[in-house]
Amino acid sequence: MHEIGGNTRVLGVIGNPVRHTMSPKIHNFLTERLGQDMVYLPFEVHGDVIQAVGGAYELGIVGMNVTVPYKSAVMEAVSETDAEACRIGAVNTLVRTDTGYKGYNTDVIGLRRELQEAGVTLAGEQVVILGAGGAARATAMMCAADGVSTLCILNRNREKAEELAAAVRACMLQKDTASGMYIQALGLEEYEQLQGKEHIVFQCTSVGLSPWEDEAVIEARTFYQKLKCAVDLIYTPRQTKFMKLAEHEGVRAMNGSKMLVYQAIASYELWNGMTIPEQIVNELLGYLTEEGLIG
Ligand code: ATR
């Protein structure tokens, strides 16, 4: 590890819990490989996150990632918010400016890059989103921006699915884009109403996350038979029950590990005003695979 001195730039991730985070491994690998004088640390916030961000700014911290449960709350603490983060209603990256931190959302950048690499395009597709929380909202806004033909949001609490559908519609009206898109909100048990057999589904709930790895929000084979591609935003375990059920029906399935790596790369690029060369991205992926962190 490089020597830490008086000029070392300090960055980190705030959240609670953050002990399980893979982000320090990613950022410190990149720092080492790029020969930069920077260190990235986990900061578990137990008190008021707004005060924590204020304190971080006063301490000269150059940038931070924000994770559960602060991605929305932190929007109150920034001096400016990037337009996409504003639409999504969540910030996962803070970049220091002269007047405070500017908030960005690189989760969606990461997900888009993962899909692009896997050859999955969203324009004109029928998309299903499972869940209506923060991750689902970011995914829904991405789908609307990328011109899907139908968007069906299924959630345990149907009212929350309806609220999210209304937020996406309002956002489309504002932007005057994707006006032909059909949006529907359903309860999880209403999946039989899905028309067609070629859906791309994004699993955006916390169900299936270790240690609840034997669960999936929908387990019926008839649901998985309606899909052509299944994307779980969870990355631990590497193969979730949702992915197993999809693969059992011959449906292509992927997890969120590449999304995590690519959102980190996008944050690193924002903090350092650079584009990380493809070769270093591949080295990073190799390192994380070797460490058993992604796959
Ligand atoms: P995140 O920011 O990761 O999206 P969140 O905002 O807390 O987290 O959202 C969690 C999502 O997982 C919600 O859609 C939640 O459904 P409800 O809105 O009905 O609560 C969903 N979820 C969590 N536990 C669930 C369970 N046991 N069964 C079905 N859905 C569940």
C-alpha cells in the first residue's frame, strides 16, 4: 500500500451498515494501480447524516459514496444535485465543490454499462420491475429514459407500486419523452396479468439477499416462463433464488455485481476527472473475481 501522508486525499463511503462493503477494495485497488495519493475508507454513520456530511466537508473529505439507508436523506445535505440523480430521487456519490458537495447517482450508470456489455438493450422492450423502493425507482427512471415500450411495476405493497408508476409518468410528462410508454402497477400476486412472453425483469427487492437466500418474491414457474432476461440487482449470493428459478426455465439471468463495479468506476472517474482505461477495468474485475467477491 502506498504511504499515507499530509497530502493524501481522503474519500469514503457513508452508510449503516457499511462493514460488509466491497467499495474500499475497489477504490483502493484503483488508487494503487493508477499511482494516486488517495485513500478510501468506510464510515458508519450512527447519528444525523446531514451533520455527518457537513462534518466531512469541514474535514476536507474530497468525495464520498452514499449507501443504505441514506441515499435519499443525503439530498438535503448537498449544495447541488445532478439532473439524473434528481429524477431518481437518490444520490450515491458526493463530489466536493467550492460551495459544498454535488450529488450524483452512478448506480444507473453502472446498471446501464452492465446491460450494454451483456448485449441487453431496453428500447422497445417489455420490462417488469419487482419492488418499489429506491433501487426500483432508479431502475424505473432508467427504463423510461431508455424508451421501453411497457413498464410493469409489481410490489408487495401495491400502493407503493402505484406511487412509483405515477412518479415515472410525471417525470415523462416533464421531459416530454417516451410518451408512448404504457405503465402498469400491480401487486406481486397479480403477475398473471402480464401480457406476452418476452419480458426483461429487474429484481429490485431485498428478498434473496444473504442470509435469506432461499427466497424469491415470486416463485411460480408460470411467471418465469414469461421472461427472456432476468436481472437481479442483488450480488450476494452470486446466484440468487430468483436467478435459479429463471435459469430453470431457460431464461438468461445475471446478478448486480458488475453494476456495483461499474458504479464505483463512474464515481472514481467523477472524483478524479478522468476515464479509467479498459485494461485497468479488466484488471479490477480479475482481482475481484480472484478474491471471490464477484462472479
Ligand atoms: P432499496 O433502497 O434497496 O430499494 P427499500 O426502499 O427498503 O430498499 O425497498 C425494499 C423493497 O423490497 C420494497 O419494494 C419492499 O416491498 P414493500 O414496499 O411492500 O415493503 C420489498 N420487500 C422487502 N421485503 C419483502 C418481502 N419479504 N416480500 C416482498 N417484498 C419485499
